[in-house]
Amino acid sequence: MKMKMFGKLGWRSLAGFAIGVSMVTIFGQGVLASLNATVFNTSAQSLTAGTLKLDLANNGNGFNSSISNLVPGDVVNRYVTLTNTGTLDGIGLTLKTAQTGTSSLINDGIAPATTKALRLTVTSCSVAWNAAAGTCGGTSNIELAQTVIGSLTSPVALVNGALASSSSKYLQMKIDLPDQNETTINNVLPANTVQGGAVNLTYTFDLAQRVATGTNS
């Protein structure tokens, strides 16, 4: 009698377990099942990055031709054109120079030396300079006042430093050797002299990107 009762209870337990597994399976499938919706732009959005490029071109002799046989009081004007050939507007235009050669032509003498070095003045014109005549047919502005070339080894900001995309800045680069007195005695040059000196000069212009902005549209 006990054996029969155990058999019935055993089958009932197995049946209950099977039903439980079935219910878990059914409910489990109900949790995993879902509805989804997806949408996307059918025309791809185009994104591009701008460019910032600066071109230097000679107007007349420009920087390509050397300057020789200077004497105190001489002024030599050379003309160049800077063009922003990139797609971005630029700001903060600066100029620096690198120079090697005779120190008396690069920096003023220190007492007792009285030598005066080469000076640079930069003037812009609203239109291209007439390089042959040295005239500006538009409006001129001094971008850099007369400065000893040796003090331009670090970038110096030009007065009007903005340069929009596809725009040009027309520059007169004025080099002068200031008036000064020297005496050569018995065919011997003074100990501190600008005579016979030579300088190799490199001009570097730098243009920064416009200020970054946030837009809404």
C-alpha cells in the first residue's frame, strides 16, 4: 500500500515539475519578445573640415632679389602679396625674421660702439602696390613700425591681422640702413663697422584660424 502511494506521489511530482518548466519557458519567451522601430536619414549628411593656407608671392623683385652695396641712409622697398588660399577666415597675422650674418647689421651696437643696424617697416595697401613706382593706389596702413631686424626673432602681430578666405594683403617691406658716421683710416675699417657686412634674412608670416563657434540651424 505504501509502495502504491509513493508511486502516485512520484508521478504527481514529475508532472508538476514538467508544468513548471513549461510555464517558465512560456513566460521566458514572453520577456524576450519585443517590438522595435528604426529610422535613419535617407540622404547622408555631408560634413567637411575647412582649410587654412597662406601663399606668399613676390610683386616685382620681392624677396627673390638680393640687396647690395647699401650705405647709411639707403632705403630699399620690396613688395610681396599674402593670400589666404584656404576656405577658412584667418586672424592674428604675425611676422618674425630669422637672420644670420654680420652682427652690426642685425642689432644696434652696444656702447662704446655706435653702429645702427638694419630696420624694417611694413606697410599694407588696400590694392596691389605699384612696385615700379612705389605707390599705393588705395589706402595704406602701417602694419609694423620701424623695427631693428634683430628684435623680430619672435612673432610680432601686424596691426591689421585679419585675412578672410580668398583675400590678399599687399605689403611693402621697407629696409633701411640708418644714417651713421664712420671713418676709415689708412685703408683700415673701424673696429665697429657696418661696412662690408652681409645678412641673410628670412621672413615668416603666420596666420591663425578664426575663432571657433557654435551654431544652431
